[in-house]
Amino acid sequence: MPSLNPQDAIFVNQEADAWFERNAAGATIAAPPEDRVLRALRQVALPRKGVLLDVGGAAGRLAAGFQREYPEWVCHVIEPSAPMKTRYKC
């Protein structure tokens, strides 16, 4: 695996964990329909089925909101935060 550049290393080793700690309370609640990302995705002509990859998606809040609206899609969440992985066993 290639080494991270300094900015990526700071994010992976510090900021991902700090963001999660700041936002943990709402991390497991599905994003509401008025979420700005979900609103933007509604503007795109998406196929009936597909795959959503949410990188940095914490406990899957956005993916859960997306899947509520697009139930035939498969959603995957990748999260670099160690506390999130420990707390939610993702």
C-alpha cells in the first residue's frame, strides 16, 4: 500500500475520528428526505437499480436515506474513522 501524503495522513489519523466524535449522536439516523445530497441526487436520472458507494459515510446515514428512496439499489459505506468502526462494528 502506498504511503499517504501529509494531508491525507492527517485526515485518516485525526480528522476522520474528530468528525465522528463531533457528530456521533446523529450518525445512525437515516438522512431525512430534505438532505441536500439526497435532493441533489433526485435531480439526476438514476436507473432503477445500481450501486452507491459512500466513502467517509460514518454509520451509513446518507446511504440509509438513499436506500429508503431507491430500495433496489445496493449501498456500501466505507469509513476511515476508528471510533466509528469500534462503536458500530462496520
